[in-house]
Amino acid sequence: MTALAGNDGRGRVRDNFNLAAAGLAILHLLLGVLVFEPTLFPGGDNAGYLIIGDALRNGEGYRDLHLPGTPLHARYPPLLPLLLAGLGWLGGVGVAKVAMLLLTTASVWATAHFGRGWVGPGPALGAAGLLAVNPTLLEYGHYILSEAPFTLCVVVALWLSRREDRTGAALAMLAAVAAFATRTAGMTILVALPLAWLLEGRRRRALWSGAVTAGALGAWALYQRLAAAEQPGYLAELLLLDPYTPTAGSVGFAGLFARAADNCWAYVSRVIPETLLGPGGAGGGGAALGLVVAAAALAGWTIRSRERLRAPEVFAVLYAGLIAVWPSVWTDRRFLLPLAPVILLLALVAVWRLPLPAGRWLKWAAPVVIAAFGVAWVTDTGPGRVACAASYRTGDPCDPPANASLYEAARWARDNTPPGAIIANRKPRLFFWYARRKGDLYPFSGDPASVMRGLEAMRADYVVVDQVSGTTQRYLVPAIRAHEDRFEAVYVGGEPPSAIFRLLPPAANAD
């Protein structure tokens, strides 16, 4: 009878935990609906994923339909485009956005269950609660980007890696492969699992999982080489001083350490508070919060590593190291987000280990206070997003003004330029999505002659002067001014104004 009562007690605890985890996931879903934004993310990557998804669904292959010549795509791994290809049969952008919200909702639920087995039920529910109201996860719950599926794949891989049976290990590796097939940075979880199993003394498991890792990395590298051998590889791009100013050159070995130090401080002082509190969170003491959270996470990692070094601890080091050496212009919330569940779990482990009596109230007070900021962000942001969604349904999208102006120019180009026209612009994927006209980036060069050579090599018929990026003023506008006789304005509109110029042949100089 005693044993039965104990089992019943454990069953009630398990049921209560499952109910709490499901409740937090539902809370995230509801908040995600309140801050749901129907417009496209203005960065352009989302349009890139959607374009490849369209190509796959239409039987055109894994191709960049927006580029002249529609070459094979070799930058993004294929899982998200494949998902979007399938979702395209059900609907358009709205369906894809809803799918992203469901994925972030699943991440909240999976974090609770992963954390329960790793650090205990208290920190697990605390971390899941913080994620449920987290402004960054809520934002990426309606962006058609890799953050939502990648974060979920990472959490699931770490959760399953703790299972002792072979089936669990196989499923963990499957999730890790899915993470890598979603984003190249998933190589960190692919390497973390076999390395952790090797450190645990599980040689056979480390051997076959290492073979899977090598196969996945090798297959993608081979495809990239065959599809686009002329494109710079992942390492070459990582070593650039500034991907948006290629002429600045690459960073040396010593420079990587300086970059890592600068990026680590940026993540601690700015990105962590903005991730937890929302945009602007780095001000008003936000840097102090970032320091406290980072110190607590480091303490939690030390505690967990002393007990046993397993996949989550190894992954934390590998992924943090990777984003630390990335070009500084990419130091952003979106790249920290996949690590956020692990950071929160580790930080709460340290809080839960505080000696009494301080730990008695701090262990819940700390996450509750941070969660309150997340709720405040939703309260502040929600009404505007609801109004945006209502406006969108009436045919009046609420895009940022500069982007709305660019999209207006794209629609003009769709209706007033030949179907085969090539239009160079700063956002060729977004422009194609609205204009259905191929084009590419204008050359990022301060030399007007080099820009002109690049436009001619592209066989551009038109160029777009937009207000969405400073690179247009830095590179394209000087080339237009230096060769005014080669450009004819055919469209000016929007607020702030966007302009489209027809590129005239060199023979026009003789007129």
C-alpha cells in the first residue's frame, strides 16, 4: 500500500507538471496571437525561404528564382524551404506564419520536459515560463525564418540525448540532423552529441553518431561545392570583417580573439537584456541584468559540469563559441535565441542552489520579475499589432514606411516593366516577391566604375534607389551620380520615396 501511495504521489506530480507545461505552452500561443504581425519580416531572408519553397513545390528544384539564371541555392539548408513547400499547398504567407507560432509554442513545451530531466522540475517550469512570455521568442513566432524550427530541433535533440536507450539516441541524432538541415549553425548540436557521448565513455554510441555527423556535414559541403563552387564557404564568410563591406577584408587569427571578446560583451550587456525584455531592454540597468544572467548561467554550467558533462553543457560551449566569433554585425537576438532555453535553465539552476533563506524567495522572484517585463512588452505591443492585423485584412498593410515604399515600387515594376526585366536593388528577394522580376544586389563597392561593371555583368535593365538600407546611398547612388547619362528615372513614389532608374546602354553617351 505504501508503494502504491508513493506511485500515486509521483503520478500526481507528473500529471501536475504535464499540466503546467501544457498551460505555459498555451499561454505562449495566446500571447503570440495578440502580438501576431501579418506583414513580412523586412530583412529579406523570409522571402528567400518562401521563394525556394515555391520553386520546390512547382517542381523547379532547389533554386533561387529571384536571381538571373535561377541558379541552384547553396546557402540555406533545405528543411525550412521543404516545410514551406508543403505548407504552400494549404495557403500563403499567413499559413506559414501560423506554423512558426506553433513551432515556438512547441519549444516552450519541450523546454519544460527537457529541463525537468536535466535540472529538475522547478527550474524547468521557471525557464519554460520565461520563454512563454519572452518578447524575442514571441517575435520570431510570426517571422518566416529559421529561428522557430531551429530552436525546437535543438531543444528536442538535447531532451532526447538524455535517454539511455538506443532509440532515444537515434531520435536525438535525427533531431540534431534536422537542426543542421535548418541552419548551418546546427553543426554545433551535431558535434555536441557524439562528443558528449565520447566524454561519457559511450564509445560505440559516439562512433556511430560521429559517423552520422561526418556524413551530414560532408553531404552538405559536397552539395555546396557542386551547386555553387564560386560562392565563399561558411568559414570564409565567418572570417570577413564585415559581410556588408567585403573590401574590408578578413580577420586574422589574433583578430578572432579580439572579436570574440567584443561580441561576448555585446551579448552580455545588450543582447541578453534585449532578448529577455524586448527591444530597448539594454537601457536603464539592462546591462546589469545581462551581467547577472550571464554570471548565473556560467555558475549553473559549472554546477552541472561538475556533476556530469553531457550534451547540453557541451552544446552551450560550442554554440556560444560560434556566435562569439561571428562578424560583429551579426551580434543579435536572433542568433542568441536558440541558446536561450539552455541559458535560462542554467541560470535558474544557480538560483535554485542559492543558500537559504535567500534562495527561498529568489528562486521564484527572479523569474517572475523578468516575466513581468515580458508581459508588459505584450501589453504595450499588442494593441498596435491587433490594429495592424485589422488594417492588413482591409488591404492596407502596416509595413515599415521604407519597406512599404519599396514594395510599392515593386508593384509598379510588376505592372510596367517587361516580364524578363532584371532589376538590381538592395532587397532582391523581397522585391521579387512583390514584383516577380528577377534581380540581384548591386555591387558593394565604393568605386562607381566597379558598380557599373557589376550592373553590366548582371545585365541589369533597371536599378532601384530605396530607403531601406544605407548601402544604397553608400554604393549605388554615387555610381548613378558619376554616370548620370547612363540612368533614366522612370518611377518615383512612396514616402519616403523610392525611385527606379532604367539603365541605358553605353551608346547613349554619344547622344
